[in-house]
Amino acid sequence: MFKNYLKIAFRNIWKSKGYAFINVVGLSVAFCISVFLFLTAYFQLTFDNFHQDGDRIFQTYIFSNVPEKAEKASSMPFPLTTALKAEFPEIEAVSRIVSGSDVVEYKGKYFDKQIKFTDSDFFKIFSFPLIKGSKETALRDLSSIVISENMAKAVFGVEDPMGKQLQLGMDANKKQYVVTGVLGDFPDNSSIQFDGFVRSENSIGYQQSKDQWDAFSHKVYLKLNANTDQDTFEKRLKPFTQKYFTDNIAALKKQGAKPDEKGDLFALRLQKLTNVHFDTDISGSGGAPIALVYALMGIAFFILLIACINFINLNVARSFIRAREVGVRKSLGALKTQLFVQICGEAAVICFLGFAVGVVLSILFLPAFNSTFQSKLSLDYMFQPDKVALILGIFVLVTLIAGGYPAWQMSRFNAVEVLKGKVSLKKPGILRNSLIITQFTLSSLLICCTIIAIQQVSHLRTQPLGFQKEEVISIPVGNKVNGREALQRMRNKLAGDPNVIALTGSGVNLGVGLDRSTSRSTMGFTYNEREISTDWLQIDYDFLKTLNIKLLGGREFNPAYPSDSIDRVIITESMAKMIGEPDPVGKYFQTDTAGAKIQIIGLVPDFNLYSSKTEKKPITMHISHEEQPGYIFVRVTPQSLNGSMDKLRAVWKEITPESEFKASFLDENTNNWYKDEERLSKIFSLASGIAILLSCLGLFAVALIVIEQRTKEIGVRKVLGASISNLVFVLSRDFVKMVLIAILIATPLAWYSMQKWLDNYPYRIEINPLIFIGVGVAAIIVAVATVSFQSIKAALMNPVKSLKSE
């Protein structure tokens, strides 16, 4: 019997190749896109969840309820970990992680590697597999280094790295370490990424800051005992915070800060490790907002739903064409159950073909998807037992929804009525109308969101940054050379070049360059009983000239004044506002009570040191002969722009032959700030395009149903003199009404959701109502064009053929 059902199913599918093709294409495309979107969401949602006891691992953060806006920060002082471990027995392990990168030397070869600083408790908290060495002894000594498997291969090749000696750092900072362990490489969905670890006591500035509670410089992770609750532990942290952060609390009180709902002005709190990736205030990373992840899952669900709706509508359309076949089978003794199984079996075959083709498309297009959206997805996720079970569940559900309803409808046909030709649905059913409205609601919603997202990205890109980004080349110095020496050599080489307008150095890059590195240094201190927090930016001479930043008061740094590199700073307007000095030039402040007084010599407008997705923060610029610039900026003349990169490459190779040239244009770097938003708009564009395509297929199916039912009505109208345009209008107006209803539903949904999304940006667009009008008109045009194809075909039909049975 099963073989017979299968044979009949393939025979009917082959007989109606057009319908089968539409169904298979719709389902396969929907499944392929949904797989990509679900995999993207899964990748994000599984960040950091591979650690054992992950629900007991937390990152500490500081909560400050400042009057303007509550703030969260992940930077901690060095003495915190020692105090926590001493005063809280419920802490199983606690460890610092200090960011860093360094040049690694082995047998005369140099490697740029991401070497971080941590404590021996690191291995008690995190579950990165230690391939070689012992977790108990790997970081016991200050001269020990644990490296990743990838770094071991890069540095040592086939040699056994255990016990080998490495040189880290340059010049006076060079130090020798012994390899005491090899860690397995971190997964792509890990927020902690590394090439190696050494003890935190080796970090620069540790000796000066190890007892300072006001020097915030690194992240702290801890693991609580199994029977310790997060909320209970945070309450126990309140007296601890009041004990060690009295100055911060006092400063907030003087600013007029009020306690939050938990009664805190200033608090040390915990964030679960698995949530850190989505909390960019804490992580400081470009992690995808959790709302975006859920939006991706919603879009995937919508696309699958639209494909199912199409399948239902096409099968319903076919059910009326096959009504006589069903009537004959019933008259020959076929039972309802048999008819249901047969028709549902045909749907299952089409579903299977659609899913199979969808899997093939996923395999073929995954590299292109990863490249387009800068993802690292793998189909290996799909073939895990739980994912296979989920896919089979979706397949069964789609089959039951898309094939079950038409099969149930057809099995209920009255054999006598069918054979007399009296089976019809003259009035549109509620279900059918609801399906078509749902399709166009989802499609219109996605299109509106796509247009608004694209406009916001464009707005961010054109937002004034406070400096001139054009005609500036950014060169990462790297770890293999002394940044100050490289800068001076560049100055000497380019001093007489008429195409070079200005040249300077900086501690951080502007935007994201080819080295993909970002860093941030902040400074907190008290000034006139005000709690001050500012970006602490190391620059070099001619910084303002190179970036075309105008002085509002005072002067720029000048090599003629030796003290400029010791205790002089230039600040931005928002910094002047924060310290409460409308005319700050000439004023002094101290970053700590024991330190030297620092004089403000210049005032400049605010500029975006980081992305305009966040508000411009107060910036304090200083020059230091001790710190090395990490980046060199070169402003060139517009007419020499094309050849400047080649010229700088040649100069760089001459002065620093051991360092790779990774220069990029500053305007390209700043555009990289908005990769997440670009990715969002691309995903929405792809999804809305697929949704419209599938919706048109669905509308095509509904048009078939209507025209099939109204064939005789069309013939009568033609006999009575109706023109083709009149017939097209009559057949299309009901669909236009449904599309209008869909637009009325989609408009407030799109407006509300995108308002919420735009609220995350300090510099945002205002939603233009014309967007919704334009989308509505476009949807109507698409709907009319889709329906008109079948309407015109029906209107041109010879009325004699449709009326001859009468």
C-alpha cells in the first residue's frame, strides 16, 4: 500500500510539474535562508557557554548611578582580586585578565601575538583544554608562559614547546619566559581570545598600581561555590564596596546622585559570563545586541511561515482542480483516511524534496553567506543530534501544516456533489484572507525595517566626527619596532616631501584598521569635588594639524616646550564641561593626590575617538616620552592620494624592514565602525527580498484559486460586454484590499520596533512617514502585477469554453 501511495504521489507531482516546482523552490529557498539565520542566532546565543559550570562564572563590573545617566564599567583595580579572595570564602576562584599584545622572539624570529596577563586561578574558572602541562603548576612562576596550540605551531613548528624559552617585549621591556603549558585554541564563540598567558604581575604598571583602588585597568572574573546565589552574593558585596570605594561614593554624593532601586550609588556587581557578550557596556566589544539575535530568529520563522502559507494555498488551489479525481476515488470506495494519507503523502514528498534541495543550497551558499556577512558559521552545528531532531520536527510540522489542511479539505468533498461539478467556494474564506494578509504584513514589515536600517547606517557614516578623516593614512606600528623611533624616522624621511602635509602619532587608532585592533585607556580622578572620567589619549606633535582639529583656546603641543611631554594636556569641550570650567586653559588638576599637577594648555571641540554609535566622551590628550605611539597618521595632499600608499610602503620597508606594512585610509577605518549595522541592513534586505518573492508565489496561488472558481462568472461578464481592463479590476480589487490591510497592520509594528532600535543611538534619524507610504504603494503594485498575470490570462479566455457545460 505504501509503495502504491508513493507511486501515485510521484505520478501526480510529475503531472503538475509547475505547481511542484513552485512548491519545491519556495520551500528550499525558505529552508536555506532560515538555516543561515538560525545558525547565526545560535552562534551568538552560545557565546561562552562551553565552559563547565558556566552558570557559576561571572565578570565583575562597577555600577555608578551618576545624575546624568547610570553607567557600567568593567575596568577593575589591581588589589580587588586579593581582597575578594581574602574576604569571601564562597568565591571558589578569582582571576584578573589584563589585555595586551607583544612581540615574541624565538631563535631570531619575531611574531606579533596576543599575550594576556592573568592569575593561576584562571584554569580553575575557565574550561579551555590544557593539552600539555598541569593546570595546578602552569602559571605558578612569574617567568611561566602558557601558549595556545595555534601559537605553538606558528612559533615552534613540529618542536615540542614544553620547557622552551621565549623572549617577550622589546628593548628595556624585554623578558624571558619558559613555556609551561599548551592550551587548546579558543572557539570562535569565545569572548576571551588569546595567543598566550603570563602572570598579571608582569603587566606594565602593576608595581605602581598594585595597591591603588582608584587605578582601573583590567577585567576580573570569578567562580562562585555551587550553593552561592548571585543576588545574595551581590548583597554581601555592599559593605565591601563601601569599605574600599569610599572616595567614589563620596564624589557621587557631592554630585547630587541618588540611589537606584537597589539602594546603590556605587556598587560592585556581577554579570553572568554567558551574558557578557551582549552587554557592550561591560564587554567593551562589538557584540551583537540580543534584540538583533532574536530578530534574526523571528525573520527565519517568518520566512518559513510564508513558505508554509504558499504551500497551503497552492495545495488548496490544486484541490479544486482535482475535485473530480477525489469524487471518482470516493465513488469507487476510497475512505476519507485513505484519501487523507494519499494527499498528505504527496505533500510530504514535496516537503522532503524542498528540504533536501534546501540542504544542498545551504552547503553551496554557506561560504558566500559567511563572506558577505563576515560570519564563521559551520553546518556541523546542523548535524548534532539535537539539531537533527529539531530539523526533523520542523519537517514534520511543515508537512502537517502545509499538507494536512488541503488533504483534510479534499477528503471531506461530497462525491455526488463533486461529480456534478458543484464544489466551489464562492466567498473567500477567513483562513485564506488571513494567510495572504499575514504574508504581506510580514513582507511590508521587513521592507520598512530594511529601509530605516539603511538610512540609519548612512546617517552614522555622514555624522560629523569632529576631525577630517579624508586624505589621512593610518599605519599600525606593530610590536616589532619602537613606535617613537619609527615615527621620528618617518618624519626625517618625509620632511621634504611636498605631498605630505602633516604627520603624527597616536596611542590608539581611529576606526578599525587592517590590524583589527582596538584599545581604550580611561582615567578617573576627583576635581573640585567632582568625579571625573575621561578618555586618556596619548598623542604626538602635530596631532591637531594632521586631523584638522581646530583650537578653541590655548595652543597645541610644541617641541619647543619640554614640559609639554611631562605635565601638560589638551582637553575637549565636554571635558571642560565635566570639570566645570568654561575657560579651562591654564587650570591645573591631579590624577592622584600624590602625583604632579597637570596643566591644561589647549581646548578643542569634541570629536569621536570611537564610533558615533556612542556619544562623544570627554577626551584628555597628552604626550609621553615613556609610552610608544601605536599608530602613525599621515595627511597627504588630495592630488597625491593615489600614489601616497605606495610611497609610504616603500619608506616603511626602508625604515622598519622587520615590520609588516598594514596601512589603510582613515575614512575606510571609520566606516568599519558600522559593520554590525551594515550586516543588519544586508540581512534584512536579503530576508525582505526572499519574503516578497515567496509572498508573490502565495498571491499567485490565491489568484489561481479565485480564477478557477470564477471561470464561469468571467465568461458571463465577457458575453455581457465587459472589457479586459474591467475584468482585471474586478479580479484584483479584493487582493488590493487585503494588501492595504496588511500595510495598515505592518506600519505601526515597523514604526514601534524601529523606534526602539533607533533609541540605542545617540545620533539617529527621525523616521519619515513617506517610507511607509512608499512601501505601501510598492506592495500594491507588486500585488496587482502578480494577480494581473492570471487575471489577463483568464480575461482573454474564450467564454464559450467556460460556459459550454451550461
